Amino acid sequence: MIPVSLLVCVMAGWCAVYLADTLLKSSVTHRISYESWLASRGLMLSPFHVRWQTTMFNRLFAYCARINPQALYLWFNGGLVFGIIAMAGSVVLLIKTLQQTLAQMTTNNPRIGGQQALQVVVPGVNLPTSQLAYFFIALLLSGVIHELGHAVAALREQVRVNGFGMFVFVLYPGAFVDLFTTHLNLISPTQQLRIFCAGVWHNFVLCVVALAFLFLLPVFLFPVYYTGAGALVTEVVQGSAADGPRGLSVGDIVTGLEDCPVRGVEDWSSCLSRLSHTPQTGYCVPVTSLQPSWAHGRAFKRLDGTMDCCSNNSLTDLCFSYMKPQGRSSRDREYACMPVRKMVTGTQVCRTNEDCAHHSHAAVSICVTPSLENQTRFIRVTHPPHTQMLFVGYSPHLQYAVSLTNFVPRFGFLNLDLPVFLETFCKYVVSLSGALAVVNSVPCFALDGQWMMNALLEATLVTVVTDRQKRELIGFFLLLAGSALLAANVALGLWMVTAR
């Protein structure tokens, strides 16, 4: 469900803006000055919508349209080809997304939803409120670059640009360009197609640039940040399994999880995944350290069938199981409640007693394994120079308890969050600019895809279907199908996000 607090704040803000606008327009003394002020600044207000338009960027657009005409011709021809391919690809992608959504609704399998390339984003539901700034800035940047493509392409084709503007609808920001319709109708369908495809083409280019920047970020930050030394902790959730005096702290560098080396965030995630899907790791300990525990209280079965031998729920002791030195079957296993930090700190990992024989130099060692409930894991987290953090619980809980980054500052005064900010922002730009390119390519009413489809039909079917009305009828049904496909994806996507 959508958070009530966010909904109340949005509704209250828009109600206040609309009420102030209504009062000023109905005021005898302030109405004329208020409307003049709005008109002079290019502002328009309506319920849940504010719009600003200006001509101050027209010279910039005109300058860009005059840069190397031959290169711009090739550039926008490339955009034309991309737009046609994207139009067909967006339909295929929406059909696939709709199939995945319907499959998730019928099977209730969360993995299917995680595989979807397109998802409806609702702030506060599947978009954390802490990342709203990333989302809205990236969305606005993608919209501005989109409209910049339309404006430059239009001026190159001798179509006048009346102005450029930005708007906010409910929460979502966007941008637009106002083209002179008479000029637009006078040029050929191919020229129109270059203009209409320029927006999605520029979104695709922005997506590629953001991806390249994200990939080369370690190179750009190399003078002040280095990578490959481990995963740097940037945040620890208070009260989580990683919090506490012997837990992780901001600034710690995690270098290992059990015997799995961690050189970055990707290793951290893969190691946790591997540890959660493999049997619990064992530890080589001297037999002599077990002898006092052989006579410990009897082990008892938990409800899930696993064994426990620490009935006092000690925070420092843990039940370990091991095979008798001469044992050959699971019935020969013994259990001992032992001080966990003392037993496993600095010890070698193992799976069987034979593994310990290879690493033992003096005292005879055997392999002991923590006896835990199903899916529960005991994990040693190495973060030098501090002592190892010992974690007992579900592996995903450890992953969600801390935020990490690959970038370690070379100097103490550097901000730990700068690389995280750049990474996160680039990821949002890639996602949102790519999504704008896909959605605007769909042959749908009121989107770029409508004008792209109409221009494409005029450019290709004029010799096959000579009657203009028949071409318009074909275009209408294609747009109707595309609109229904997009509406179905949005409606079902919203229902999956908010109602479940």
C-alpha cells in the first residue's frame, strides 16, 4: 500500500497551491497583477499540475543545430533507424512484461517479478523515500535530454521552436518543447520522423553515457579512492545483527566471510549467497579442547529436527556437533556446548575430519560444525584490524543490515558517500532514461510513438495504400492496440505494486 504520510503530504501541498491560486485569481485587488506575474514568467497552474515555459534556451538550441550540419544529419538519421527499431522492440518488451506479470499473479512467484525489465515505480512503495531525490533528478535530466533532442532536430529541419518548458504532475517532473505546428506539417514524413525519433534516441545515448561513466568510475576516482581491497561499510542499521560493540562500524573494510574472500560489494553478495545455499562450514579444533565437554548435558531435538545442547541460551556459547574419531555413521555424532569465539577464532575451516588432518601440525584436530536450525548460518566476518564479527542467523539479514561500497578513500577527509552517490545516480539515470526511451517508443496515443507511427506510415505506405483515410485508419488501430498494451501493463503493474 502507498504510505499514508506521503499521500497526505502530497495532497496537502497541492491543495494549498490550488487554494492560493484560486484565492488570488478571485481577488479584485490582486487578480490582474497575479495573472500578469504568471504570464511574465511563463507559469500555468491547474489541479496537480504546474507548468513553466520559456524562450531563453532557443538560442542555445539554434547554436546546437548549426554545429557541423553533416555530422548532425548522420546523427539524426541514426536516431531515425533506432526509433523504428525501438518502436518494434518496445512492443515486444511490453508483451513479455505483461506475460510475466500475469504469470506472477497466477503463480505468486516473487522471482518472476524480479526478472521483469519494466516495473511501475511508486514512491514510498517500491521506491525508498530516502532515494526520492535520485529518482526525481534523474527523471528530470532524462526528460530535458529527451526534449533537447526534439528541439535540435526540429531546428535542423527548419521547424521553429516556440519554447522549452518543464512541469510537475502530482510528484513526477518532466520537460517539453513547443514546436510550430504549421512548419512541422510542411516538411516530409522522413523529416518528421527524424524529429519525433530524436527524443528516444537521445535517451538511449544518455543511457549509454551513464553506463560508460558507471563502468569507468573506478578510473575517474582512482586518484582519491581505490578499489579491490574489500567492501567498505558506509552504514549499519541500528539494532540489526551487524550492530553492537563487536559488530561492524562505518569505515570498516570487510575482507572475508568465512573462507570466501571479499574484494568488493559483488563478492560480499556472492559469498553470502554461497554460504546460504551450502552446508554449514566446520572448524578444526584440537581434540583436547573437546574432552571437558564430552560429559556435557544431553543434546535435545528442536522442532525442526536439528539438535541443540546449550539449553541455557547463552550469548557466548554455541552447540557444536562432531564425528567421533572412530565413528563412521551419523549416529556416532557427539554434541558439545562450547564458548564460540574461543573455539573458532583463527581456526581452519573444514568439512570432514580428514580436512583437519592435513592442516594439523601438533595436536590432533577434528572438524566441529555449529548445530543450528535449518537455514540458520554461523558466519565469521573478517574486518581487520578488528576481531572477527560472529554472526548467527539468516544470511539475508546480514546483507540488509549494512550498506557497502567498493571505493575506499585514500585520505581521511574524503566523504565515504561520494562514490555511493555517483553510483546510485548513474544507475537511476540508466534505468529511467532507458525506460523513457522504451515507453515513448510505444505506438500509443499522446506519446512520441503516436507521431513516429503516423510519420512512418506516411513515409512507407503512401505508394501501397494511396487513400489517406485508409492509412489513418490503419494507424488508428495500431495506436489503439499499442495504447491498450501499455495501459494493461501500467494497470496490472500498479495493482501488483500497491494492492499486494
